[in-house]
Amino acid sequence: MPTCTPALVINDTAIRFTNDDKLVNLTDFWKASGADPSKKPAQWLKADTAKAFVAELGKGEDIHLIQITRGRFGGTFAHWQIALAYAKYLSPEFHIHCNNIIRRFVEEEQNPDMAVDRAISAYRRQGNGVHTQHIQNKQSTNTLKLQTNIYQNLQQHTHLSAHTQDKAPLPRAQ
């Protein structure tokens, strides 16, 4: 069984990735989409279109594309491009949602300040806004601490990403 890391949340469902080769858990995608049982990953992978996509992706590549594990923490794990193709199969809305998450992740990889700004906005949307001068001063200190924490997390992620720079980036938790 692969070692997994929950790195993304979609529709209140943690999407796990393998730690070694960063394969995405398609079973988690299926759960997050709310799809019916006939659209489970195993069913989709039997389809000719899925087989053709996986075969084309594997041409000339020496990468691990799919890994299936059984058991309580198992699932069908696949390359990120296969995961997006599967999201398209599940529903157009789910596919668009996943594409937006991937796009935002890529943008944040290119400009880490965007991630900091997004985190601060989310923090404020949770009711942690400024109401008085006293609170504003305290919030400024807290915001600075939050920015520092986010920056350190991004630096750590960037350090980890440097080890996988040959591969396309994967989404991270919001």
C-alpha cells in the first residue's frame, strides 16, 4: 500500500496523493464528485477511451501511471493527467472545478504571493476582519504571523517541489 498524503480538499473530501510518485487517488475524486456507482474508477478504466488515453500518455514515458491498492486505505491512484481525464468523465461541473483548482495551483507556484493573499482573504471571510483600532493593531500582528506561516509553508512546499520539477505540479489543499 502506498504512503499517502491528503493534499487537496474538493467538496469536503480529502484527495490523497502517493508520497513517492505523487499519484492522485481517483477513488477520492469519485467520492468528491458524488458520482453514481457505475462511474467508479475501475469501471472507467475498462472503457476504450480511458485505455486509449492511458496508452497515449504512457508513450515514451518511463513513469508510473496507475496503481491500484486494496483495503481500507486503498484506492485507484493515477497520474494527474489521468485524474483530470477521469474528472471530465465524472461530470462537466466537476471537471471545471478540478481544472480551476489546478490552474490556481500553477499560478501560485509561479507567484507565491498569490497564495498568501488568498489565505489572508479566506481568514478574513471567516469573520476575522478588523472592527476597531485596537483589534486592527492586533489583527496586523496576527496577519503578519499568518503571512509568515504561509510563507514558510510555501517555502517548504517549493523545496519539496524542487525534487519533482520534472513532473507537472499537483494541487495542494486550499
